Amino acid sequence: MTNHRVRFEGPAGHALRVATTLADAEGVELVSSDQPVTLDHQTVELSLTVEGTFDAVADAVAGIRGEIPPGAAIEITG
């Protein structure tokens, strides 16, 4: 298995849901999470490290992307 970094930027209220959904995704294991960084009054950045195949992580990220509000972003960064 390979570690991948995933970054979420969006409403603070979605950060925990994103982390939980990613951790619960099939074939993905949450390894660690940085503390969320506040970018402005409504937006945070959350960086996570997950373990899994690239395809499993990409599928999980794609599923989350469909559930986050407009203006929010989630991406595999490394």
C-alpha cells in the first residue's frame, strides 16, 4: 500500500465529514490528519494522509467531491 496526501479546502463544517468519509472509504485507511488551518472566517484547509492504492483513494476523493458545496475543493496532492 502507498501513502497519499489529500487536501480539503472549504467550509469548516464539512472538514470532519470529509475526513470521516475518506477514512470509511473502501480500500482507504486514514493514517494521520493535520490540524485544520483557518483561511478565513468560513474556510479551512485540512491535510490528511491516507493509505491505499491510488485508484481507491481517487475513487474516494471523487465521491467526496460530488458531496461538497460549490467553491470547496478536495484533491490528492502527493
